[in-house]
Amino acid sequence: MSTSNSSVVQDIEKDAGSTPTHDYVERVQTITLTPEVFEKLYLTPQNKVKGDLHSAFGNPTPVALIGLILSLTPLSIVLLGWKGASVSAFDAVFVFAGGVLMIVAGVLEFFLGTTFPCVVFISQGSLYFVLGAMNIPGFGVMQAFVTSEYTSGDQNPQFYNSFAFFLACIGFECFVFMLAALRINLLLFLIFLFTVLGVELLAGGYWAIGYGNMELGTKLVHVAGGSLLVVALLGWYYFYVTVPWASSGLFPTPRYSLQIVTPWMARLMRG
């Protein structure tokens, strides 16, 4: 792209015999992309892979998204404490919706040659496997924190102090994803931004509970649930704009966030 623009400018200078004005050069170098073309270039770029896999298989991204939102929506409701919802009721959801669907979609993205979605889906899918396994007795996670003083693992402060470190690492991982999303679109950036806020606040809440400050810990957990609920709502919107009937024009789909903000953010990251 840059080589082509340079040759065009050199031809203009050669024909005109003088340096063109700054405004004219800017008009030559400016290229406008439609939302569909931009998403194809930056969200699912065409990588060189053996065979014609892109035409042979469908887009696995909606599969990962539905696994994410079906797991994250109830999780955020549990953290918010609505209607006394318990995380134990969603163990199967975390494993078979969040874990299985996201990892399967990540493997399919791997064969399609799209590295970033592959890494995101597989890493986040493994997180839901972890959440589901924590409350399954066969894995013995909670049983490891049962003592003579604490009859249940989730009553032991050592559990909260330990698991908070894992949540902090997940937050840093999502922070890296957030920086990478600056080159893709605003929607992904916001998803990872609120994920970072939610996970780190949850880690802080768990540390507060571990140190015995239940009031502060409960408030932080509730705020974390609100932040993750925003992620879930953004995920529902993302799922809507990627499913087939959205692109077929059956329902109107607003695309302003992908069209206006994203190219500016991509140019900013490229310098």
C-alpha cells in the first residue's frame, strides 16, 4: 500500500515539475474502506494457509461468542448477588458452554490461520473449565481447603487469598489482549477493557475477603459483577452482528463503532 502511494506521488512530482501541495498529497494517500471490507481485513484477515479452508468452513467466531455470553451472563449475575444465585448451579454451563464451545472455536480458528482469535478463545475457554472444575467434587479443589476450623472450602480465607493471584494473572492476560484489540475494533477493545476491570476488581475483592474485610470485599465483588455484565452485553451485541442473519440484512445492524472509531485507532497504533 505504501509503495503504491509513493510511486503515485513520484509520478505526480515528475509530471508537474514541482512538489505537490500538502492537501493534494493527503487526498492521494487517503483510502476509505466500507465497514464490511474493514472487518474482513482487520477482524478476520486472510492468512496464507494450505488449501482453501476459508471457503470450505464457516466462521467459528459466533460459536465462541455464544459460549462466552451463555457462561459470563449468569456468572456476572452471581457476582452481583441477584436473587441469591449460586455459582454451583452453573458448573455444567461453564464446562460445556464456556469451556467446550470456546476451545473448539479456538481450534477451528487455528486451522483457519487466525492466530489472535485462536489464542483468545482457547485461553478464555480454559478459564471456564477452571471455574467449572472448582466446584466439582471429583477434582478436589474445594476439599483441599476444608479443615477442622472450616467445614467448607469457600469459607477458608486461604482459598480467596490464593485464587486471587490467578485472577490477577487473568487480568494481565486480558490487558495484553486489550492492547492488541486497538488494531482491530472498538468493540473488542471495550470488551477486554471491562474484562480487565472486572477481573482485577474481583481479585481485589477476594483479597479483601481473605483478610477478613467482608464489607469491602462484597462491594468489590458486586462492582466486578457489574463490569463483567457490561462485557456480557457487549458480547451479545457482537454475537448479533456476526451471526448469518445479521449480515443478510434481515434485521438492521448498526456498524458505526466498527466504521468510524476503529480505523482511527488502527492508524494511531501504526503511528
